[in-house]
Amino acid sequence: KREEAMRIFVAALVLLIGMGSQPKAEVNLVTGTNLHEWCNDKDKFAMCLGYILGEVDVMDGQKYHNFCFKTPVGVTRQQLANIVKGWLKRRPDAHHFPAKLLVANALDEIWPCK
């Protein structure tokens, strides 16, 4: 029984190690088109704001592709939404890209990392 348990443990360990070494595909469930729609619909604005705030929490001060932004102390949620919403309005040609890339781009233009 102990030998069988050890074989199961080793098999599970090999499987886990193998899974960890696989390249991770980046999943982009939200596009700029989605985000633009949410930000311009009063019934979906909470989704817009929540998405932007989530991305800011993850990316603030971190390099993401060629973008890096650092939000200043005291910036409001509404300011963040206005910046991204304005950027999306000016750049309809970019709406097919992942929304997180566009959020990073918009904020990098205003508050780039130093």
C-alpha cells in the first residue's frame, strides 16, 4: 500500500511539474469594444468602472507590454474612468485589442512610470 501511494504521489508530482512548464496562453475576454460599450451605457457603467479599477490594481507601477503607468496619490475612480473613456473615444481603431492593453496605454500617456 505504501508503495502504491508513493507511485501515485510521484505521478501527481510529475503531472504538476509538467503543467507548470507549459507556456501560458493569455486570455483576453474583454476587448476595447466591450469596454467602450460599458463606459458609454449608464446601465453598464459599473462594469466599466470595475474593469478599469481591477486593471489599475494589477498593473499600477508594473510594465505591461510596452506600457507602464503610476497613478498619483489622490486620483479618483471617476478620473480614471474619464481618462480611459476619452482615450477609447479618440481611438476607435484600437477597439479590437484587449481592453487591458488599452487601459494601460491610456494611463501610460497620462502618468507614465519614471
